[in-house]
Amino acid sequence: MSRYEEADIIDKIISESMKILIIQADNPDGDSLSSALALEQIIGDLGKEPILFCSVDMPSYLKYLPGWDRVTNEVPNDFDCTIIVDTSTESLLENLNRSGKRPIVNSKPLIVLDHHVTEANIEGASVICNKKVVSTGELIYELSQTLEWPLNLSAKNMIVSSIMSDSLGLTSEATSARSIYIVSELVGGGVIMADLENKRRELMKKSQRILEYKGELIKRIEYYDAGKIALIVIPWNEIEKYSQEYNPSMLVIEEMRQVEDVNIAIALKTYKNGRVTGKLRCNYGHAVADKVAETFGGGGHKYASGFKIEDVKDLAELKNKIIDVTKKLLESVN
């Protein structure tokens, strides 16, 4: 068990608070939502009132996680402290900053729980617990052991879900013996992994029109650098048409990674206000996703990262820059 030096400060802040705001970044994923839901259970069982916040709607592919619908996109005026999960980067909290509620958040004690181990730059943080573990859920488990936080079955389920999400089913480089041990402990404590996976698979089922759209996307995949880089551009009209049913980039990005010779898959989504978002997924041995994302103001894991750029004037120019940066980074690790 790891005993983090930040544990005592975190314990003090939480013990002195009643209403606790739990914030996810602008790009929620399986780890951030599972971690937030685990904390919700823990904080509730400590006799506190948790409030879940994310500035964007939960992606449809995460809605197999029970409790996703308790996440609100409005920051309350009345709370005592805040916990930010799964990010320590200001660029992923832009929507919160635009909302005008950031001064309220910064006026209260602020805890940051993350595992990306990049340079933390969260304004106003009282304590940052940013550790090299496979997921934020694993970090929360270690804190729960140190601080003797209660873990009911729902919290255990969410911690396992978090670890499985960011470890790619316990197969990523960042997966440690400790990660596997924690999952084993929680399964011994009542978690049924088959139930979690069955719920996920049920939600991942696609309608006929989505499957047909997936076929169209596959035909549009572009390949660069002798096939090492696979790239797809998804325009706003398709995002608007299909994203309520299924995230277009998630439809094809894994298939893109499975193509022979591909080192990295890149999905770009374009919005009508000039914003472009990028989702990056690397294959084993070609861990550059975080560096590519950081070049364009984003961040994440070595194998899975993302970025967001506002007010793009020339998409073709941006594509060329992304390809050039990615090519050079791949050359540095290959």
C-alpha cells in the first residue's frame, strides 16, 4: 500500500467540509467518471454531501456506469471544498473558467487527484496528489486505505471500472503488479467484473444506421508516413447528426489502430465555431500520444491523449502540422 504525503492535508480538508464539489475535466472518460462516482460513494458514506460536476454532457459510451445521470453541468453557489479528478492541467478546465464560477471554486479549499504525472498547473490548488499509477481510481483506492475511507460495493465497482478503463483491461505499460492486486482485492470484496463488462457491451451495441456510418468513416481514413499515422477528420454536420447516439471518433479509432503498420491513430473533430479537437491512440512501443497532445495544448497518457484548439482558420495547415509533429516524435522512439 502506498501512503501519500498529501493524505493528511486531504483528510483535513474533507473532514472540515460538508458539501464537496467533485469536478471532471472538459473531456470526461471512463477513468474520470468512475473516479468521480467512487468519490461520491465514499464522501456520502463519510456523512458528507457530494456534488458531481462536468461542464459537458456525459458521452453516450459512458452511460453504462450507474450514476452518470447525477453529474450536473452547473456549479452550485453553496459548497465547502472541491476535488478535481483525473486532470492537473488548466487547459482541460476552460469551460469552467468561462462559466464565471472559477473564482467561487478558488475561494474554497481545492484538492487535485490525478495520475498523469505531467507538470501540474491548477490555479488555486490547496493540495495536488499527482502520482504515477495506472488510473485516478487506483490513487483513490490507496488514499482510502491510508485514511480508512469506507468502500461500499458501488465504490469498489467504480474503482475497478476506473482501473480497467485506463489500463486497457490491465494490459497497458502503466499497469503494475499493484494495479492487478487492487483489482483482485476488490473482486474478492464483491465486485463481479463480468457484470461490469456486460453492461458496457450492452451500451456499445450500435443501430444499423450507426454501423453504416462507421463504414463511411472507415473509407475516409487517411494514412501518412508510410502508413504509420492513420487520421480521420469528422466534420461538424456529422457530429451534430450522430454524436447523440454514438461518438463518431470512438466508432473507428480502435479499428484504425489495428491496421498493419499503424503506430498512431488520430481522430480530428471540427466544430462550426472553428474549434478542433483531437483524440490520439498509440500502439504498443510507439508511446508518443502525450507529447503530440502537449504540442497542441492538450495532454494525457503516452498511449491515449487529446487536445483542443480554438478558432482554427486553416484545417489543412493544422493537419499538416499535426502529421509533421507526430512523424518526428515517432522517429524519436522507433
